[in-house]
Amino acid sequence: MELLRICERSEVAEHKSLQSCWVIIDQIVYDLTSFVEFHPGGSKIILQYGGRDATQAFKGIHSSDTLQKYMKIDDIVGKVDTPAPIPKMSVKTPDTKESNGEVSSPSPTPKLRLRSILNMSDFEVAASQRLSPKAFAFFKAGAEDEKTEQWNRNSWQLARFRPRILRPVESVDLSTTILGTELSVPFFIGPAGGGKLAHPAGEVLMTKAAAKNGVLHWVCNMAGCTQEEMANARAPNQTTYWQIYAKANLEVTEKEIKRAVELGYKGFALTVDAIRAGKRERDLRMEAAEAVVSSFDWDSAITWLRGLTDLPIAIKGIQCWEDAALCMKYGVHPWISNHGGRQLEGAPSAIETLIEIRQNAPEVFDKCEVIVDGGIMRGSDVVKAIAIGAKGVAIGRAFLYALAFGETGVSKAIQILRAEMETTMALLGVTRIEDLNPSYVAIRDSAVRSRL
């Protein structure tokens, strides 16, 4: 690289509009004017950093090779010769008391320690204590009033168990396969971005924890670690899959897919429910955003993907039985998801769509491997999903919260879910995953009871 000219921060500050937008990342000044309107997260997120230092915000979400993918040498304006100033933190909080000119801080709420965590909800509480408000908001945010995000969790109570008794259960075997990969459990670490907001090492710790526990890691396209870093973190004989966001510049996405194949990723999920970002008010208040993908129809999407790989493909974002049936028609696997309640307020939960498929197109379960995500917080939720017809269950947010404790936190989360599944199945009188079926659940809500 040629010797870069020195830019004054005052000069950079003048370029903060659509007509001329510069940002500073790691003391390098980039001209993003031509990129603003094509940014996957929308122009607003870039413009709010126009003329400013975006290093901290950028590194918290993006992998280290993001600039290499999207920026050209001509986009580099120069460099600033001093790092960004560290903002001063005020010692005064809303609860701080002042008396005679003296300031006293309130006693902090004791933080949950890893050894005291008993369930996945505890990890969320711990993350709210350990992470910055902005990081926690990014993970927690749902669309609009966040009722769908909450319904994702509550809706698993639509299904009630039908235990069978006098069936000796000496042990429970949770092993299964997902898209050809043998695994110790039917749940896996699903693609959810921003891992470095939870832990500086990022999602590589998830890959390592997955290896130690025989669990699949379906790597997020928006991970804070690169494809190479995630692949290098794999243990011998460990399988990982890759998530695809089809960006406006398909060349970039095609390179990612080809590189994923070269690096040994063994399956893909095309996320299709984010053609624009949902209105996440918790995020907006914290100035956070996520990617938006380009648009496809069924023919063009599947033709495009099959032109790049013959590995297993799931379509992530299925929310009705008709689209699940189309997955079957096109030879791909339906991944039932409403994006964690982050996109469309009022979208159906995973269990509702599972029930729809069971009622209207049960052959999907025979010809495809159905994957679900959304609101799974207990091993019993996983058992319900498998009993109704799912093959695999993805968990995203909860493992991000566990990542606040590093690799050991993720491992403990896996062990908690595993133990809950074993207990649930033993009490149902079922010893193997393949023996679960709809006879072990009943639908409580009268509006959907007949669907099984």
C-alpha cells in the first residue's frame, strides 16, 4: 500500500452526508459514499457514523475480513495519526446519592456466577449483568413491541406431554443425525451474529464447545470471526455448517459459499426472511442494526445455490406449511424460523408452523429434514419439537448469552439442555430420539388442537 496521507479529524468530520461520507476504522479513513445506499444494514447505520470514528461499533459486530470483502483501494482516503479518544465515564448514575457535595455509588447487584446457573434463563440474566447495555440490546431485541419474541417462548406451552408409564428406562440415547452429520443431541448452536459482543474471542469458542460436546455449530454469516478462523477452530472430524445471507452484491456471497466449501463446511442455510430489517426499537435506541439481504424467488434462489454446491441446503425463514411444501418440491430442507421475533411482529411461532405442516403436508416430514428455532429455552421444548416432527432444533440467543462466560459457559448450557432432555424423555417412557412421535404430545389450545 502506498504511503497514506494524514487526515485531520476535523477534516473527516466535514464528510457526513449521502453526498460525501467518510468514516474512520482503526485510524484508516474510508470514503463510503458509493457504498452507503448499498450497505446491507441500510444507509442510516453508516450515516450515523459519517465523519466519525466507527472502530468500536464496527469491530463489535463485523469479522476482521469485512473491509477486504467490500472496500477497494480507491476507497481509502488516508489515515489519522492518533487513535480515537477514550470516552470518559461518568461516576454518577440515576441511583447515585449526593450529600454535602459528596457522591456515593449504590451497592451493585451481585452478578450471577457460572456455578449458580441452573437453566438457560439464568444465562440471560447473567448476560444482562455482564454485557454492555448496547450489546445486550442487540441480542435481546425483537420487532416492535417484542410480543412475537415473547410468544416464541410461551407458545411451546401449547403442547402438553402424554407420558407412557411402566416402561423401564435404564438410559436415554439422544444421538441423531442432522443432514447426514452424526451428533450426540438433536439441538445445535444456531447462527446468531455478534459473538464478539458477548466475548472478545467471539464465536470460535462456540465451535470449540460444540466439538467437546458432540454438538453441531451452524456458523453465522454475520459472525465476528472469519470463515477461516471458525474452520481453524474445528476439532479433527468435527463438522460445521455455514449460513448464507444473499447480499446485494452476489459476487461477494458467491465467493463466501465457494470459500466455505473449500474450508470444509458441509451444509448451508439460506436465510430468506430478512429482505429488509424489522423495526427493532430496542436496537434503534442503541443505534444497532443487522444485515438486509437481496431478493429471490424460488426458482432463481435454488438454481443459483445449486449452481454453487451440491451439499445439503436448508431454507431458513419458513413460516407456513405452503412454503415448507415448496422446500420439498425443490429438494431442500425447511427451517422454520421467524428470525427470533426480530423481523415481523405477529409472525407465527415455530410450534404453530410445525402443527400446520403436520395437518396440511405431513409428507414433508418424510421427505425433508425439518429444522426449527425460536424461543427454545428448555430441553422439554426440544423434545416437543422432535415429537411433532422436527429433525433438528437450533438455539441462537441463549448460546450467545452463555458465551458471556466463554467456552465453559457454552459447554454448561449444552449440558443443561442435555440433562433436561434426558429427564423429559425418561418421564415420557422414551429411550431413543427416533421413537418420539406425535402420540407423546397433545395440543392444549382449542384453535389448533385438531391439527395433530
